[in-house]
Amino acid sequence: MFKQYLLVTKPGIIFGNLVSVIGGFFLASKGSLDLPLFLATSLGVSLVIASGCAINNVIDRDIDCLMERTRNRVLVQGLISPAVTLLYATGLGLAGLVLLYLGANPLAALLALLGFVVYVGLYSLWLKRTSVYGTLVGSLSGAAPPVIGYCAVTGRFDAAAGMLLLIFSLWQMPHSYAIAIFRFKDYQRAAIPVLPVKHGIHAAKHHILRYTLAFALATLMLTLGGYAGYRYGIVAAIVGAIWVAMALGGFRTRDDSVWAKQLFIFSILAITTLSVMMSIDFATPDPAQFLTLLD
């Protein structure tokens, strides 16, 4: 029974987001570790994400049964009732928000709440099934965890927090489109209007290329703004160049599914690498340096 309650929260997604929370947290803390704050932030964000994922499972149970990768989920199999799942998710979400509010700061709790509302309200309940822009709106919730980690330390939303929001939002787009390409039949069967299904895989490849280019440039902003060091900048440049090259390879591939799966796998490696690098190669920002770059 415990396993079922764990699976309904999508632990893989929680773990992946936790890596980005850690990246934002240590970017802000610059090498120092406030253990109680770190634990409160990590656990609080994890609980809110778990809540959102559980509610998403309730909302999507009618289409999950149509998709190969989701047809064995807990609610599809009837192992937990929707009512019990909603009650469970509500408890998780409230616990997470309270923990962030008391253990971190009100801003961290507010950002977590906003991310939850975007994911559950705007994305899951509305745009996922009705608009090709659902992925774009959903990317904002996916970018919230590192921003929460950062703001839990600083207590303010500054330029670096904005950069993190931009970087992780841009990352979500080619990552999500890649999934939609190699799971094309699943999305088509469930009538989910993702870009590859709605406008074709070729159009999606052009969008993937644009987003990977924008992502590659955005990742460098942390170094150019003086928030991350040059080792991070070098790694970010290499990671960005590889991802752009892989995106270009999509126009030459003979197997879209294989190419998209490789792009997806690299996207996870890329964001994990950057999260680690921003955790260990931080810098003290020099406002004059950043203003000079803007001139």
C-alpha cells in the first residue's frame, strides 16, 4: 500500500526537481550550508510537487488509460480512489507550504503556491487538453523549484532568480517536445494538442532548435551577471553547444523517435550538470559588471 501512495506522487519527477532546488539553493548560499533551511526547503518543495503530481494523476486518469507509458498508473489500475488521492494530495501540499513558510520564508512559500496553481490549474485542468501553448505555460511551473531554492536563501526575487526562471523554462520546451515526438502515438491517441501532434514533427524540430539556442544563451547569463563562476560558464557553453548540435541533427535523422529519445536523455544530463555546476561554482555579483555588459 505504501508503494502505491509513493508512486501516485511521481517520485522520479520529485527527484529530478530536487536536483534543481539544490542548484538554486547553493547558488544563493555560496558555499555555506544552513542545514535546517536546506532540509525545510528541500522537503517543502518535494511535498508541494508530490501534491501537484498526485492531483495531476486524478485529473488525467481518463487519458492515462489510453497511453502506453501511463496505462499502469495507480489510479488507472484503481489501486487508490480519486477521493482518497485528493485528500492525500491536499495534506501533502498544505504540509509543504507550511514548511516553506515557517522553515524558509513567505516568498518561497508563495512561489511554491504559484507553481502549484500553474501546474494544476492552468496546465493540467485547462491548457494541456485545449491548447498547443499548454507546454509553454507548464514550463513556468517546471522552472519554479530552482527559483524557490534560491529565494529560500536570499528572501528576495532578484536578477539571478529571474535568470534561473528563464533558464529552466527554456529547458522545459525542447525536453517536453522530445517526449511528445518519441511518444507521438500516445499523445495522438489521447488527443493532447502538443506541438508535434498539432503542427507536425518538422515544425516541432524548428521550435526545438530555437529553444535550445535560447537556452544555451540564457545559461551563460549567470556567469556574465557575476552570479556563477567561469567554470560554470565553460561547462554551460559546452553543454549548450552539444544540445544545439543535437537539435540540428534532427533535420538529418532517419529515425525521429530515436533522435528525440537521445535529445530527451541529453536534456536530463544537461540540466543536472548545470545544477551541479551552479552549486559549486558560484560568484559574488558585481552590479557594475552586469551593467557594463548591458551597455
